[in-house]
Amino acid sequence: MDKVKRKNRREHRKLRIILPPLLLILAVIVVILGWNTRKEASQIEVKEKILTAGTIEQRDSREVYSIQVLPASGEGWYAEQRKEGILTERDGFEISASLARKFLSEAAVIGYEDIFSEDPAEYADRLEDFGLADAASVVTITYTDGSSVTLRIGSRSIETETAYYYMTVDGRQPLYAISVSAAEDWKLPRNSLYAVEQPRLQTARMDHLLFESQNQCMEWVLDAEITDDNASDAWVLVSPVHYPADGTEMTSFLKSIGNIRLGSFEARASDENMDAFGLRHPQVRITLHMAEGLAAVTGTDGAVTTEPLEEETIVLVVGGKKNDHVWYVQYGENVYLVSDLTLGTVIGKDPMDTIARYPVQVAAEYLSKLTIEDCVTGVTTVYQIQRQSSGENESEEITHCYENGQEIPFESFQARYLQMVLCTVSGEIPDGYRAGALKKIYTFEAVGGRIHTIRLYSYDSMHDALQMDDYPILFYLIQGGLEM
């Protein structure tokens, strides 16, 4: 078979040298053409803004006669500057001073941050895109010379890195950019204008709590002066049962009460709107009494002084819920919104959760005398605690403990007494129980003279019925739980 000779190819050396640079140049040209095309398309989609800023109206704030705001959501409002710096709404209430200053300043000098377009033909068919087909707020400002300016505020701009709101002004051509702060001020509904004066809930001065609802009455009374040592342990639940309250539970409960904060103003309380807010038949009426006391006041020079406070009663009437998160609450003559996060824990409190499960109500550091009477054997044991100051500045304290007149180490007594303090009841006495034989009486005398008693009665083979002071017998205790 004859071999087929393969033709030798001629190498084009010049082509190999010229081709790579030529391809690189072509690639650059393609990239430039593509970038210019995209740039052109981009300019068509979003027309370049005219970078300007300025004022639409510039006056003295005293020249502002009235302001009317009609927000798309929430109730609108109209206010007049009848006195310098004061804006008075139609029904006579004065807008909070801080908001009044802000509104008057923004009404006197109406500024814009930028101009998106000076030709209405360029944006007239896109009003919905700018939130101007149904403006978020329409603001009409009237001046003392009779002239007026109407602003129509739309939605937030998405065409710029800096946040603005779109705005048009009646009688003017441009599509303006207005600052976020000014736009949102002009969107505030009427209920945001009222100054909210918070009730002064000073839990350290509270000595009487009353919660009245359609189903029950819950009442707590502080059986001590607010200035007494260990006063938090002197609360007593009066209703629905009469029984000493637990100091730790009451401290937590009072803290929750003190955390209640009124939210935004909703309306004036009137006979016409009681049903609308659920106040005709409220969920609960809260009455809080605070004793007279002293308050620390810091002066302008930084010096701290005290001023007397008179006794005070605060009433909060809780109506219905506006939604899952807020309640209607009447305080004084107004109705406010209050968050369920703070109010819910207070009005949902089970009064039985506050009663004392720890029978011993006197802590070791406040105990001056303990008497234990065994009614079965007739033996009585008396422990007396004496404290005396020592040291150069009498800053140290020495404690002596006597058992039936004989001194014993206070540390030993304290360890045994702590077991009594930590002892809790074992369960609740069933209805219909009648006290059995009296077995023991514990009498606790506290520093300051207060006296508490615990009586143990026969209950069953393993438990004793327990009575604190003269309160009803509610609980039973395992036998030996209070042994010293």
C-alpha cells in the first residue's frame, strides 16, 4: 500500500505575534461598548437628579397661624398658635411643648433636601410609585398674612443611597426630596401629640393596694410604717382571704406595679366612649395608696436635698384590649394605651400566690426573743438575743444569745433558727377542718416590738395544722418542721 505523504504546514510567525494583542483590544472595546450601553439604559430607568437643596418657605415661627395634618393612617389634627410657641388643638388641649416647638419650626422654614425632577410631565404618570397618588400625609400651613402652603408627602425614596421622602407642594412644579425626620413628624396622628404625664408609682411609699374586678376583690395592706425595718415582710393579704403575705413575693409584685408605663394618648374619657374602650364595665380598677414620705432632690449645683411628699392615691381603670398587645387604661380624665408586657403581669396576679408559705416571719437579724411553749409537756423554752456595739466607732456588733437565762453560742442558735426560717408549709387544709388539740405555741418578738405567733394543732399522724397570729388556719406542716 502506498504511503500518503502529509503536507507540511507553513507557520505564520507574524500572525502568532499580532493575534493576542489584537484579541485583547477587541475585548476591551466590547467591554466599553457594553458599559456605555448599560449606563445609557440606567440613565433611562432612573433619571439623574438635579442636585439642589433649599427652602420652600422661610418665615419667623411667630408668623405661623395654624397647622392642619391629615395622615393616611390615624386621626388628623388642626391646631392654632393662639399664644407664642403654644399650639392649641380644636378641643382646647395644648400639644406637648417639645412637639409644638418642632412643628412651628418646621412650618416656619419649610426646607427640602433635593429635587428629583422639575418637570411634572416626567413624574405625573408615576405618582403611585412615589406614594403620592394617595399621600401618606397632607399638611396645610397657614400664616398670619392669610397665605398658605400645602405639602403632600409620599413614600420613602428607593432611588438614592441617602434616605428621603418624596414630596410635592401645591402650586409648584418640582418633585422634592424631604428629610426623613421632617416627613415623619408630619405623619404623626392626633393621639401622638398629647403630653403623657406618668403616674408617680413610688413602690417604697405604697401601703395599700386594692384591685376590684367584676369577679373578685383583691386587697393588700402594709401592717407597718413604710420606714420600718423589714417593712416588706409586713404586708397582709386582706381579700379574698386574710393572711400574711410573703415578703419576697410582695417585693416582686410591687416592682411589677412600679414598671407600669402609660403609652400614647387615645382619647378624653367621656360618657360617650366608655363602651368603646371597655371602661363601662372595666376588667379591673386599681387603687394604689402611697404614704407621705421624703424624696431626694438633686439641685442644679449637684447638692442632694430632701423634700416632703404628701400621701397620694392613684387610680388606674383597665378597660378592654385594643389588640393582643395593648390595653385601654383610664388615668385621670384621659384614656391611654398600656402595653400588656407591663400591665398583664399585674392584673393577672393570683392573690393566693402572694401569701406566706414560710411560717416564720422574723429574720434572725431582727429577732429579739423567741418563746416556745410545749402545751403537751408544759415545758417552756425562752431564747433572748442581745446586741451591743463595740469598736472605736461602734461599727462592730456583738450578739449574745441566752437559753432560759444561760448564754449559748449565738452561731449555734442562728444555725438552728435558720432551719426554722427556711421551713415551708406542706399543704393546704381542706374545707371544713376544725382545730384539734393545741400542741405548741411559738412567740417571736422582733426588734421594734412587733410580735408574731405560730400555733400548732393536731391534724394527722404526720402533720400539724398551723395557725399564724390570729389568721385563719390555711395550711398544715410536717411534724417536727419547726423543731429547735
